Amino acid sequence: MTVSGVAIDQNTCFQFKANFLPCTVLQVMRYDWEALEQQLLNTIRNAPPFFSDLPVIIDLDKIKSLGPLNFVKLKELLVANKMIPIGVRGGNEEQHLAANAAGLPTLSAGKLSVAETKPQKKEEPVVRLTKLVTTPIRSGMQVYAKESDLIVTAAVSQGAELLADGNIHVYGSLRGRVLAGVQGNLQARIYCRTLDAELVSIAGYYLTKEDMLHSPLGDGMKQIYLENEQVRISVL
Amino acid sequence: MKEQTVTKIIVITSGKGGVGKTTTSASFAVGLASRGFKTAVIDFDIGLRNLDLIMGCERRVVYDFVNVIRGEANLNQALIRDKHIKDLFILPASQTRDKDALTLEGVSTVLDELSKTFDYIVCDSPAGIERGAQLAMYFADSAIVVTNPEVSSVRDSDRMLGLLSSKTRRAEEGREPLTEHLLLTRYSPKRVARGDMLSLSDVNEILAIPLLGVIPESQAVLRASNSGDPVILDKESDAGQAYMDAVGRFLGENIPHRFIEEKGNWLKRLLNFKEKETV
């Protein structure tokens, strides 16, 4: 799952990589401490190895309306049973404050974080200009559209590389490597006409030319996207 | 015939070795000079000197390109007059140094001085994409990309075209880009027909630059190399004629392409026709 194409030499100390760890969500539905403790212990007893070193996020969505839980006790209970509590998500501000005090950060994870007490400034809409390339991209050339989409109207040769933080559109023949969403944008997509690419990648998930040999492809525009952590190719 | 006023610098390049850069440089220089243009051909392949052999002047080399750059000889001492054509001069490479002996300033000074008196300067690039090749292309106004109908050669040519569009003085100064020409060498229509070789259209589809000419695979080329007379002088040979055509096209003449179809194809077509008739 590495993001290919970023130059790494001997002086490089580290690199950021898009990564997705499996994470279990403990969704609290009813807050009754004794019942909760009992249920948890029973569950663990059925399959102790499964819960060992298991990262857990506490989800408060279902009990939004209630007051703060005893997060200190909950955290201790999870740790005592070898789980790794990461933080809380969902819930209300009061719950977040209590969770934060117990050392459990609030995770936004795609949901609106209420923990931000500062009133959010209304941001100006940012329109990033799409990078447009109209000349052939030859073998050995690399084009990177930082924080934007990339449109190429000419051919992309074998051994050339296109990278974008957003989507990539190629209207010429495509024989090189194409990596969309290189900073980890799972929604990024690739659109092309003739697909003969060496490699296509969305947010680090990729297919090589060999993987694509048997893809059912006809003529016409193709769309490459990510679905259930699998790179899919469809004809539009 | 002669109209050239501003000196034009042509680089003969390919990326891959052994595709016919030096053969092409020699024949092109002879072709231009035989039409009355004062032409100099420079061997940029420092350490692997070959142009002098192909041009048949290896026994007359005293000073070389590196000597001139280092100020050990002046340009007139190093330039060798061609044995056949009076308007053609050769600047040989040094065999004892390596490509690091070339400097941007040195090459620039030599080309500037040649530009005072010559119409065309043909730069025979070494293989690879290192210093020698980059300096050979840096000052060019036109590039002739020599390609064999074979996948690795085509890919290397593609890489060179990328460098030509970014690593030349014209590109760096944001001037009008240099003109690119494709010269397909060692082409064998017979092997293309058998599917052993990439066809002209296969190559064209990938490289997509104007075609200057197709030089057929020919015994005459090896013979010419060994004898030290550029193949373009062999007017009987198909390769020699193909080079002559290519020079003409380079100078803007409208000459139809030859040597693309298989020899004796008309016979085959006639047979096919007859077969159809009988069916």
C-alpha cells in the first residue's frame, strides 16, 4: 500500500504512507455500567485471542442524549482486557470533554467533530486549478498535480508517470503509470480512453498491467475507482 | 540550391546504442555538404570515437574536440577536411578522455566559432542520457531521432524526445522548440510482414513525430562502415538512396517515402489478384 513514485534516496529518514489499520468500534447502546462490564467480559471469554491488542474506538452515536459516561473506568476495563482504546467518536460535547479528560481523544473519522469548542470560521471556497498538460508525456517524465486534478490531452508513453492528489483524466493513449489520490484520497478516480497503462493506482491501491490483462474492456471511456479496497475498472 | 543563411545545429540522437547514429551523422553531413552547404560534423562520443572511421579519416586525426575545448589546439587545427567533399569538415572525438572532459562553456565556444563560417553543424550524440548526450543536444535547432523498429529502441527514443523538450537551450529559454524528426533505420518490410519487427505505424503511434525517412536494413551499410565511405555515397544501394531522400526532405523537398513496402510486393499482389480471379 505504498504510495509509489515519490523519490526516496539514502538521505530520506521517513516517509508518510497512506495506511488503513483494521479497527474495532465499540458501539455503546445503553449505559448501565455493570451490565456493560458483564457483557464485555462474557464476549471476551468466548474468543480471548481476538481481543488481544485490538484497537478499539468507542462510538457514542447511539447514546448521544445521555450525560457523560465514566470513561476512566471504561478505559481501564478495556486496557485490563488487553485492548487498546484509541478514542471516542460521535456523542455530544459533554461526553467528549469527559472522554478527553480520561485521555481518550475525540476522533472525527468522517463525522462532524463537536469537540472543537471554538466556533468554526466559515471558510472561503477554495477552487484548486486543475493541472492541464497538452504535450505528450514521454518515457521518464513525471507530472504531479499537487492538491488538484490532472488532465492530459496528449499521449502518455510507457515509462512516464502521472501523479495527482485528485482525479486524473487522460484523453490520449495511456501506456504509462497513473496514480490518483496519492495523498490517500480514496474517492479519487482515473478516467481514460485507451487503457494500456503499466500501472493504475488509487490512494495506494493498485493494479499492474498483468492484473489488467483480463479486465473486460471494450472501447469507450473507462473509469477506474476504488470499491471495498479493490481497484475496479468499468466502461462508461 | 543553397539558401541557408543562419547556421543550423542538428543533433543526431537515439538514447540506445547501435541503432545507426554515427552512420546517419556521416551520411547526413555528406548529403548536406554535397548540396553546397558548408557542413561540420562533430563526434560527441568522447572515449568511444567512431565517426572518424565511418568517414574514413582516422589516419589524419591530430587534434580533437577535447583539445580545442581545453585550448590545446585551435579549431582550424582540429577540423579535418573530408576526402570526398570540399565543404565538409569533421571534428573528431578524443579517444583517451571521458565524457566529463566536455563542458557547457567549451561546447558553446566551439559551436559559436563554427557558426561564423558553417551553414550546418551536425552533432553525433553518444548513446545514453548522460553528459555527452545532453551536451550534444543542448544547443540544437533540429533533432533527428534515430530509431530501430524494436521495442527497446522505441522506448529510449521516447525518453530522448522527453529530454529534447526540456533539456535544451531552446526549452530553457522558452523559445520555439526544436524541430523533431524520426528516422527509422534497419527497417525490414519482410520481417515486419512476418510480425518479427514493429511496423512503421506501430513506431509512429508511440513516438508521434514527423517521419523524415525509412532506411532499409542493408548490406551496404556494413560495407560502407568498413570501407570508410558513408553509405549515402553508394548511390546504387537502397540505404544510400534512402539517406539521400531523407536529406532532401530535411531541406523541405517533397519526396515520397520508399522502402516501406516489401520488395517484389507487386508480384505477390499480382498473385493474390490472380487467386481471387480464379476463385
